[in-house]
Amino acid sequence: MPNLETHIAELETKLTFQDNLLEELNQAIVEQQFTIEKMQVQLRHLANRLKDMQPSNVASQTEETPPPHY
């Protein structure tokens, strides 16, 4: 019987460690999800700012007419 009790005690110890590990992993996922949501908000904000930007008054290279000496 002592061997069975030892085995049960080892299993209980492993189970406790696994429970702690699962809780740590869950917390890491929660933190990552928070970070992802924060980054999505920032990305939306940047996308909106880019949409709202006024076009530049400087013509692009393809729109620019060549100088008269060409």
C-alpha cells in the first residue's frame, strides 16, 4: 500500500503543477488578447488619419512636366 500512496501523492503534485501552469498560460493569453485589441484600435486610428490626410500639393514624378530645356 505505501507504493500506491506514493504514486497518488505524485499524481496529485503533478496535477497541482499542471493547474498552476494552465492558469499562467491562461493569463498570458488574456494579456496577449488585450495587446491585440489595443493594437487593432491603434491601427484603425492610423488608417482613419491616413484617409483624412489632405493630398500633397507637390506633383508626383509622373505628373511633373519636363523643364523647357528638354
